[in-house]
Amino acid sequence: MPPLIAPSPSFGGQAHLQTQVGQGQPSFEGKLQFQGQRTPDAKPQPGQPVQAAAVPTGETRLQIALDYGTTYTGVAYLPVSAINLKQRGLEEFTEDIKVITAWPPKEEQEKVPSQLSYSVTPKGCEQYGYDIDDNSLVLKKTKIQLEAMGSRLEELRTLSELLKELRDLDLSEEEVIENGIPEHLAKEPEEIVKDYLDEIAEKTHKVINTDLGRHVLSNVAIDLVVTHPAIWSDRALNSTYRAVRAAFNHDLFPKLENISFVSEPVACAHFTLREAWKNNRVRFRKNDCFIVVDAGGGTVDLACYKVVSIDYDKKEMKLDQVGNPLGATCGSTCVDDDFEAFAAYQLGEKAWEQLTTEGAKHAAGGHTIMRPTLRGIQDKFQVIKHSYDGKESGLTAPIYLPKSFAISEEMKGVSKGALSITPADLKKMFDRSVNKTLYLIQQAVTQVKLGEELPVKTIFLSGGFAQNKYLIQRVKEFCTKQKIALEEGNGSWAAVARGAIIKSLGIYTEKPKFVLGSPRHYGIKVRRPFASYENHARSDIDVDAQGIQWATDQIRWFIHKGDALFPNKPTVAKYELHFSMSANDFPTAQPQNKRGGRGVLQQPAAVFRDVVFLSSSRDKAPTAMSMVKEESEQMYTLKVNLTDVPQAHIVQVETGNKQQGRQLQFHVVVEIQVLDQVTMSIKSGDTVLASKKIDLE
């Protein structure tokens, strides 16, 4: 597949490579699996991946929280002096947490839309957040795509959409001069997230410089805590980490030392609990259990807690998290999706496609976008959505369609140029999200009962979607039946960002551990199908017996420099491969007679194949062995004895060629594991055929 949409090879791709027998260049036919990990503490170097650093006592540090959400993004910050912290205490210190509100062109919003446009703007708009030109294509839900991409089927579907829309793309001189070339066509979700976070980082830099002084970011050590959905995979976390690290770089934040992750429901729980504590809304006792529901735009996330100890006089409380956070992509954007499905049904698929593509001159490239007309319709729907309270009487406000749109008599629910939506229609749009939210809450209640053998005392309902009256009503009904108290809202749209700061300070809980960046690339030498678009050198071409061209001496990197290494959890990259050789050439065990005794089997002669592992310190790793430099790359050769491969992992293949005869394929797994050390190994089933450990630099 062309590099235009090819996924990072470390995360979830598939490849079909083969080995040349006798040259030790393995062939691959499998799926790479990525899990997670950590490394020892070390001081960061400018321009290098962030490394963990212990927080010195007596030092002032700047805490920054980034709540990058599916629909909105928030940033909070707090300078913390150890001396002041000792004098005032953590609880009082959190009153000083500040949330950025200066999002262009508005100056009073605690969050900014997670939307970006690459369209040319005649008005000179910033082209992100609130400040996007009216006629621009707007990319949205890119965060969810960090999780969605990965399988080959999804990649092919994206490629199919891209090719379909490229056919209609206008790249005439006049169009390019007027609107430019749509950049997002050649960008993957991670790159788009990085471009959006570039804007967030620039604004954060500007606001902190204005508020705290322009020398602070150059002289005060910085800890950055990043929130994520409860159900985020390691692959999505890695993409998030790479995008955040690239945006919040050392040019803008030269003293950034540590990056950590906190799940959104955990962050929300810490702010919500603190607010309830401060305002005396709840009176917990030891062993009380509660659930925090963070109902946002893209996801609904839940976290369960038990009070381990509590001292009201000292304002001290210790919490233990119960079970694992729960979550699903059932936030308020699902209501928007169901509205679009409703409108498409009412108007007809062709009319809806015409309506939503009107005014669009660029292809989407497989990304989730909002075209100009759809933006206008969605904006009108948002007013209706936010006011819906679940009542079944009365009609909602109609949504007027553009005057240029051709309305036909067979369209359902369209009158006088407007699309009508009844309360019954709205209920259907809400029920998928609301019912899934209630299902998650029931799961959490059951998790507490089974795990702790204790009842849930309180449910805290927070987040933007939690402001909806219909959702509140349904959760109230649930809590009444279950005899659980409900705490509605928390008075802060930026609860997650504020809570992430509180979590990073270790209030009521342990501080989050730091995420590190892999110091090197790690991979192996392979040979791959020859492809001119991959810039394979003609000198590396080898032709096999079937006439297939292969590029030899290529490198496949599994873990990349800058990939996230998670605390107390090894990052593991696995890849399946097989060695092939003629069955006639493979030695078998031979009987050996002993005088006066029975014949015994003699061990067959060893048949070795080499697997060459490599590591590289370069930012852009080499793709072929001809590019390897002694000062940048290191090589390690592991020898595999094919006679040690268990019989269950040896497959006989009929070639159809009498001269070649039957072929044997020896299936093994190459594994690279990064923790305190880097472990390279070759396994077949439970049998370790070869392994080597090297230091993590």
C-alpha cells in the first residue's frame, strides 16, 4: 500500500514478506501486536523524547493538564512552589488552578472545539476551534480515529474512500490558486491530531507567558498530564503521546520534563469529589463506594471508588479505585450521528448527499469532516438537542434547509422548506446514547457489588452531555430504583482538566507515573516484495524461482524512537515469520545401533538460520542495510536451529514443481520487549529458540 495512508508498522499492520533460504532474511506473514511499557528514570535532553525526572523538593514546578476531547479540548495550569504548598496545603492550593479561556475569537469559553480546517480562509481565520471560516471543510472526530484505524479492512476501506473522492477532486490551476491543495488527503489521524494540538500548544504558550511572565516556561520545570478515555488502547495512547510530544515540543516548552496519562473518568472523579467535599454536598464514611460518570461528547466514561480512610478535621481522605474504568463511544455526538441518519432518511439518500456536499470542492480523504452546508444544519440542530427534556408533547423548532436546495413532494417531514423533528423523533436520536450510558452505570454498580461486596452510595454525573435534562431524568429514575443518591453536575465545564491537575498533585491518591519515550528504533533485517514507490534500490533486487522480485537487505522497524513507554508495563512488539527449505534437504533423526542393545535415534544435524536485530538512534531510521551507519545503528544476530522448532509449527507445502518437491515452513515469532532492558527473542510456541538482552539507552 502506498505510504499515503500506510499505518505505522509498530501498530496493528499486516505484511507479507518472505525469506531467502540460507541468507537469514526472514519472511513475514502475520500481525504485529503492540502492548505497552516503561523505562528507568533519566533527565531529558533538548529535542529528545521526554524522560522521567524525580520532582526535587523546594523547587517550583508548573503543572499543565491537557484534556483533548472528541468534541472539545480544555487546558488547565498551576505553578506549584514546594514552600507555598507546605504552608497552604494541597487542598487550598487547588483554588489557584487556572483554565485557559482565551480561545479565538471568543474569550470566555473554558473549552475549544476539537475541530480543524486546512481550507484557505479569505477572512484570515485561525482555522481551528471556534475560529473557522464559514465555507471551510472542517475535520472532526479525529481523536476517535486514533482508536478506529488499525485493521487491514479499515485501511482498505479508507483507501477506497480516498480513491473515490480523488476522482472528483478539482486540481486545476485556478482551483489550486484559489483554495490550495487539501493537505488532509495525505495525512493520517495522528498527523491531524498533531496539527490541531500545535494550535493548542501555541495558545497555551502565549497565555502562560502573558499570565505568569515570559521567563517562566524557560526556567520552571514542567509536568504535563494528558487525559484519555477509559477504554483507550495502548495503540491509541501511543499515537496520542506522539502527537502531544510533537506539539508541546522543547521549542515552546524547553523545561518540559515529564508527561503522564490520566483517564478522563479518574480526572473527573478527583475534581467532582473535591467540589462535593468543599461544598459539603456529601458526607462520606469509611468503605463508602461511589461512581463518577463523565458523559462527554465522544465517550461516556465511568470510574468507581471506595473510601479507605477519612478524617474531616484534617480534610484528609484516601481512596482506592474499584475495578477498571468503564467506557464507550456513546457521548452526545452519537445523537448528532442519529440526527444525520434521520435527516438522510427523511430527505432520501441522494438528496441528503446533494445537501451535505453542496459547496464542497475538496475530497475528504477518508477523514470525518463537516462540509459547509452540514455545519449550518448541525448548528441549528444543536439548539434543539440542548433543550430537549424528554417531554412528549409539543413540536420542536423546524430546521430550515438552504434556499438553493431542491425540495420534492416525496420527501418526508418537509414542509415550507423546513425539516420537522418531533419529540418522538428526538427520543429515538437520544435513546442509543442514553440507554448505553445507563447500561454502563449498571455495569459499574455490579462491579462494585461483586468486587467489594458493598453497595454504591452515590453517583456523580458530570461532563457536557450530563447537562442534558433528558439524560439527567433517566439517570434519576435509575438511581431511585437502585436507592442510590445522585449528584448532578459540578459547575465546571473543564472538570476533567482541573481534575487532572489535582490528580497530578496526588490529592487523595497517588501521583500518576510518567510515560517515557523510546530512545531508539528497534527492528529486524528482512526482504520485502520489490516496489518502486518504496524507493527500493535496483542493486537489492533478488528474483526467486517463481520469478517474483524481492528487495533484499531491508529493515522493518517495530518499535519507533519516541513511542510511548508506559509505567510498569512492558512494550511488546511481536511478528510472525517463517523460514522455508526443501523437505529433501532437511535432516531427520537417524537410527543408531548399539552393540547388544536396541537402536536409538541420533539427533539430526543442526540447520541454522540467522535473524538480524537492529536498533537506531536516528530520528529518521534507515530503511535498508545499505543506509546503516556504525555511529547510529547497532546490530545483533540471533541464530535459530530449525531442528528445535516443534513439529506442530512445521508445515509441509506442495510446490507443484517436481524438481523442488515439497517445502517445509518453520513458523516462529520474533518478539521485541522493552522494559528496563530490551529483550530480543525468537519463539515457536512455548519454545524459546534464541534470545538476547541489551541495555536501554
